[in-house]
Amino acid sequence: MVRDLRARLPGRRITGVDIAFTGSIGYPEPRELVDRVVGQEIVTISRRGKYAVLGLASDDRLIVHRGMTGSLLVRRRGDDLESHVRLTFLLDNDGELRFRDMRKFGRVLLMHSGERALPFEKMGPEPLRRSFTAARLAGSLQGRSGLLKPLLLGQRVVAGLGNIYVDEALFHSRIHPRRVAGSLSEAEVGRLHRAIRSVLNAAIEGRGTTFRSYEDINGNAGAFQSRLAAYGRVGEPCRRCGWPIERIVVGGRGTYFCPHCQI
DNA sequence: CAATCAACCTGGGTGC
DNA sequence: TGCACCCAGGTTGATT
């Protein structure tokens, strides 16, 4: 999503904001956000964990989290309005950036670059950067008595993993999702580290996973769902050993795994 | 501090 | 058809 936005938005100026649901704005008050955003040029597009960051010429940053069902759409003025569009940023080229979010769990925030961005404060390393090493992962898991999967979902050990990609990473590293985090051997941590990176790289390459509502900035589905090995495949044969994939609940989240391969 | 769990929302699917 | 119930790519704040 960020790569697509980067090809379309830099250089555009925001000429207005239409707010259909104020709850989608997390900070500051809607009035202030509009005042600070209108007239500003979008200069940079970046990402931290699951947050997209739109850098404005004023050094304010628009920070977007899609929640469970959110999407950002780049449309032309007058294009048919999708359902559940909560915010619309009007652009100076007759375009629009629409924030669509059925379940209203997504948020848009505006923070100055000097301001401490709370969502980022306790976030762990970027999984695709060199600073995320197997040794660092091992150090973060060591001594932890909680379950591995909820820890990986917590964004503090490593940023950006959600329920689908955690299940996929655990499948490919052949680790049971109910393992205690601190119990992994060095070899297992190495496999997990490698699997996290390969799964994320493959999912980005596949332009995302459309299991239900994920859509890119043009409204198109991703393609990675066809390459999922565990998530959502309950009852279907494991791609490694043929045993039926099972669904259990771990940390309150639906969890798919192969009870034969994942120890 | 760490772990657990309800709460926030809307809609799709299933079974009776 | 209607209705109850379960499930869903996430995070946070209250409670153990």
C-alpha cells in the first residue's frame, strides 16, 4: 500500500477534507486537523510497523492505521463512492484520497515531526531492516514465560506482524503456536527469524492478502491469499505433510497450524 | 512488570 | 424469512 501511495501522492496538495465519521480521527480534534492539513503538500510516504506515514511540507505527519478493515483509496473526484468511506482528502489534481473502514477500528492521526508519536514509542524493530537480527529476536524471547504467538502479535518484539503472517511464519518455522516464548532453541529462533522475513517479503511481492476486505489503493485484491499455508486452511491438507490443518484459539485469536509438523 | 480479557464496531455465514 | 450466534488482517485499558 505504501509503495503504491508513494507512486501517486508526493507533490499533491490537500485542498480540503470531508469528514463522514469524526471517530476515525484519533488526534487532534477534527477542526484542528483540517486547519493544519488543508493547503499542505504531501512530500513523503513512509511506514512504521502497520502505520502509513504521509509527510507534509509543514513537517506535520498524517499517520494512518487501517485497523481490521480499513483501506486507503486513490480516486478521481466524482468516482462512485464506496460504502463506509469515513474520511476524504481532496487533492489538487482532481483526485481524492479516501479512508474506507467498515468496522471503524482504523485511525488517522496528525502529529508534528518533533512530537513524540505515541504509537511508535514502544514499537520493536522493523522486521525487514538489518537491525532485526536472529540474535536480537533471541534476546527479546529469552526468559519470557508467555506464549510465543501473543508476544509476536504485540508489536514490541518486532513491528508489523498480524494474525495471518504470525501463523504463516510459525508454520514455515515448524513451531507450535502455543510454545512458551522463552523455550525456543537457538535453531528454532533462527528458523522463526528467517520465516518472518520471507513471509513478509513474499506477501509484499504478492501485493497483500485479501482474505475478506483487504484492497489496494485502486480497490483491487491482493494475491498472497492463494499462497497461504496455514491461515484459514482448517481441514485442508498441510502442504508439507498432508495432515489436516487445525484451528485453535491462542491468546484469544483464531490460530491455524499443522499439528503434525509444528512442534 | 507480565499476562489476560473485555471493549470498541459492522457485516457475513451458519444453523434452527 | 427471521433470529440467534459465531467469526473476523487490531489495539487499548482495566484487571488479575
